[in-house]
Amino acid sequence: MQPEEAILNACGQSATRGVEEPQEQALAAVLDSPSFRNAPVLRQLLRYLWEHRYEDISEYAVATDALGRKEDFDPKEDATVRVHISRLRLKLKETEEANTGQCRYRIMIPLGTHRLVVEEISSAISFPGGLEQVRSRAAQTKRRYMLLEAVIAALSLGCIVLGVQNVRLRSVAPAKPGPMLERFWVEFFSNGKPTRLVLATPVFFQWRSAPSLRMRDVRTDSFEGYKSSAALQEFVRRWGVPELSQSYAVSRDVLATVALVQYLEARNQHISISGSADLGMESFSYDNVIVLGFQSTNEQILKFTRKTNFLVRPDGREVLNRQPRAGEPERYSAIAVSTDRRIRPGLVALVPGEAAGSKVLLLLGHDTASLVVFLTSSSTLASLGQAWKNRGSPPYFEAVISGETQGQTVLKTYLTAFRVLPASH
């Protein structure tokens, strides 16, 4: 059997071998398609969703049963399932488009769900009036398309004209003023450089021979780090050299990023966004950079955390005070107020960038939402501004920020400690 014939048969069209149901054959075709052959995790996820397509499965069940997550998996803090479902949805779409007209059934995941849907694709249209009626309808359809194309062309031309006029008006009319920037942000953007926000994408390792397994050592921030990781060596001995997996971001960091971008956009401050996996040396060659998440996600970021006295532990539960002064604690620890209420410390640090005059703003910790709330609220920024003024208005500084949360809701934030940082690189 030729490969093309195998695809046609698996899609449920004129199968000559086996007694599989057409829907099962459609699944086999998808799993054997180029989009899925080298994607073991997505293959496993697809099989799981297929087996449970008539059940109301939870995100937790998908994570623990299909993706190998531990029993303490929390969908509110870990976006793994949503990220993989999104990737699977795109792969299914790619496969469908590649086999257009060949398959009898379509396998899809509706937006906003993680449930698999199988639907039959209509392959034939009947016309009671015979061939002449078919030709008549085709001619009518052609005329309608010609008219539609003319309307679209006119609308497109109108949009182009309006776009040009809009650009001209923008050049002569001032932009609509937004809310005023707080002093902290005025100082940050005062150098006039473009700003990039970097969202943490942690370094994970996975193995082709164990597709459901994905591991992370929080002390390892590069692919080569697996060689010196005692925690990973057992898996290396068992399954061989791993592959790098750096395609996911923590959901709370994503939400914090959205909140910060919305705050700045409303005040006419536009920033670009990228993941730490895409962060290279050139990213610091000119731009200001805002880093949001854990520092243990990129080696380029670590060089800036070495400039600070306060250091966030990899698990996010403590901020260490590397050189305590008189009356200062050696660490600032998380406090459990109740079963779902916590006070967690984080770090806000403004340090010099690589290029002359550029700045790097570090927002590091477990609860980045609290750090963003602190930096977007007038009252808390006022407390930071007062501490900054009391220390002589230094260009660079670091601050321990504590945030009290209940579930995903930030209840309050406050300044816990403040240090001046040297201006030298």
C-alpha cells in the first residue's frame, strides 16, 4: 500500500483493509501525519482526549493522566494544560488543511474547551434539477462572487484612503491624553529608549522515549546544565540525552504581564513582549528591559541578579538578604495566613543595563501579580517614592515587596525593605 492510499483509507474513504470504524481511521491518519509523527506529547494527549471524548474530564485529570503532572498540580498556577491544548488545536487544524478533501471526519477542539469533537465533513451536494440546474446555479454563484469581489475592492480602497488620512491627522493632532504616569515610571522611561518586557519561560527537559515526562531542576538555567544536575542524572542514565523544552509560561506571570501592559498602554507607553527563551545578548544592547517571573529562566538574566543584595529563592518562598545590616533579617519568608491566604515576598530591582543609559527592571518572585499591583497603584508607589527620596533619589535601587493574596486575588501590597544599588556596571 502506498503512503497516499494509507492516508485515504485511514481517513475513512474506500478502506479495503481492516474493520476499524471510519472515525478510528480518521484518528489513525492524524496520528500518522507529519504534524504528529515527531510530537510524542501531543500524540499522547490526543489519544487521551480521544478515549475520553464522551466524558466531562477536568483540566486536573488531563494534566495528571495525560501529561504526567504530579498530584499537587494546580491549574490556577500552572498553564501547562492550556498551552498543550492550544498547540494540539493548531496541529489538528494543520492536519485538516493538509488533507482537505481527503477525510470524511474532522477532529477538532473548540476554543475555550479541552474536549475533543469529531464531526463528519459533508462531501457531496445534490441538485434535484439535474445538470442544467447545476450549471445555472454555478453561473449565479460566479456572478455573486464577481459582485462581492467588486464590493471588497471598493471597501479595501476606502480603508486605504481612511488609513492615509488617519496617519496624516495623527501627525498634526496631539494624541488623546491618558492617565498621568506616576513618578517611578516617568523616571524609568526618561532615557527615551524603547522597552521590552521579558516573560519568564522556564527551562525544562523531556525525552522522546518517555514523552509524558518533563522535568525541571530550578538550579539549572540552560540546556547544558543537565550534565551537572544530580537531580536529572538518574533520568539521563535511563533515557539518554534529553531535549530542551522551553515553551510554557506560568499563568500568573502571563496575567501579571497583561495587567502591566494595559496599565502602560493606557498611559501611552508602548512596550514589546518576548519570552526569556528568545532573550539574547542583543536584547540588552540598547533597549530598556523589564524581566517578569523567576530569575532562574535565562543565563542572561542571572548576571543582573548578581548585582542585587536581595535574592529570590528558586521556589519563591523566601527572599534572601545576602548582606544583612543591623536590625535586618537574613531572609524574608512567606507566611500562611490561612489555607488559601498567603503573604509572599518578591523583589523589585532597578539596575543598570548593558548599554550606556539603559535600564533593567527586575520583577522577580512567586507572586508577580502583587509586584505589578504595587507598581501600578498610586498609594504604594508613593511609599516607594518616599523611600527613594529619603535615600537621596538614587538612579538604581532594590526593594523587597510583600503581597498578601487570597487565591488569585491580591488583597494588599507593601514595601518591606529598600536598598540603594551602585550605578556602575
